[in-house]
Amino acid sequence: MKVDRERCIGCRQCFAQCPVRAISLREGKADIHQDRCVECHICAYSGVCPKNALVIEELSYPRSLRSAFSDVKKPHKDTGVLGRGTEEMKTNDVTARLKLGRLGISVELGRPGVSTSFRDVQTIAMKLAPLSVHFEPENPVTSLMTDIRTGALREEVLEERALSALVEIDIPEDRLMDVIHALQEAEPEVDTVFSLCIASPLDPETGDIPFAETLRKNHIPFRPNGKTNVGLGRPFKEVERA
Ligand code: SF4
Ligand code: SF4
């Protein structure tokens, strides 16, 4: 993101639009801190600039990753999905990708106001990789890995930043606590916030969440959140047991 300094009148209208506080005043004009800017383009999309001075640039790789992960209007070229995750995580009742006995896990790093570096994304991926997890191949972060056995990302992307990024894996149900312990170990090593989402079909016989008891037993607080298929998406196939 650039400011056309000829046009800018330093009115500061755009400052509050930036989710990572990357815009400040320099010599009476708006100035964008290039390392902090995640190329989300919210400042420009907001339309607040009275002089049309906010310029969306054509970015070259690896900086282009910032907008690929942060600009909600931009579909990721690897997934074709708006946003940063795979569609299957949200539409499992249609795709039946997650089978009974397996859990879909997404670790979301960064939030508006905080953002994340890809070095922190790599730290999480490398903590999970030794557990022989299956990295979701359609996920944009997986597409940046040089080796899915280690979770290492391409060297040139590590200093890039995004508003948030998702590491997605699926695991056998009985490995859940191994994953949680690995994430607890990673927590002091990352310089951002992250949250954990666990997805699974409900047990077809009891209607229970298959992993709820494991979390309760280990005193891990959680918030159940259901997705209900109201019939707009017809299942490709019934959920199977892994
Ligand atoms: S593109 Fe996004 S991060 Fe960059 S200055 Fe604009 S609002 Fe802030
Ligand atoms: S809103 Fe436009 S004119 Fe005002 S400070 Fe931002 S870039 Fe400059």
C-alpha cells in the first residue's frame, strides 16, 4: 500500500481504518510503515480518503503473500477460496472430508490489531509436524512448506506478515492431547496470539461431540459451535468412519 504524497492532505481519516496501526503522519502527510502493513487494503476499500491518495500497488512475491492472506476480496490462487482457510473445514457436512475417528484442527495465528509473521506460523507448523499430522494440502500455509515432514516454510516468506493465517491438519482422535501439548509448548515461542479450532462430525448414534470428554478430563475449556446443513448443500457422501 502506498500513499500518493502529492494528493494527501494529512487529514488522518485513514488512520483509524488500519487494523495494524501502520499509518502515521510524516511531514504533514500519511506515511505507511511498510513492515507493519499487511496489504489488507482496508484503508483504500473504506473510501474515507477525500483525495483518493491511497494507492493499491501490484505486489511482487514474496510481499504479495501479505495481500493473499489479508485482503478479504482476494481469493487465494491455490484454493480459489476467499480468505485464508480451506472451505472443507466449514462445509464438512457436504464434503465429508473429516471422517468419524479423525479430527480437523486449525490453528489461527494473528488477529486484527496484532497480525502474525510467517516465522511464527512456521514455529507452530514445526511443533506439529513431528506428531505425524496430516497437513491439509489445499491450505495456503501448506502450499508454502518446503517439507511437510518438518513443517518448514520457504525461507523468503518468513519475514512477511499477514493479518492472520491458518495452519490446518487432521489427526486421529486419540492424538488430540499430543497436539494441545505441542501448542502449549509453542506458546512462549511465538510473538502473536493464536486460537485452536477442532472440527469433527457428531457421533451419529449419540449426537455427542466425540472429543468433548477428552477436553473436559484435561480441564481444557472449550466453546461448542455447530454448523447445521439446512439443505442448501447436499452431501456428496455420508460421513464414514476412518
Ligand atoms: S493496506 Fe491494510 S495494513 Fe496496510 S496501511 Fe492499509 S489498512 Fe493498514
Ligand atoms: S485519508 Fe487520504 S488525505 Fe487523509 S491522511 Fe489518509 S491518505 Fe492522506
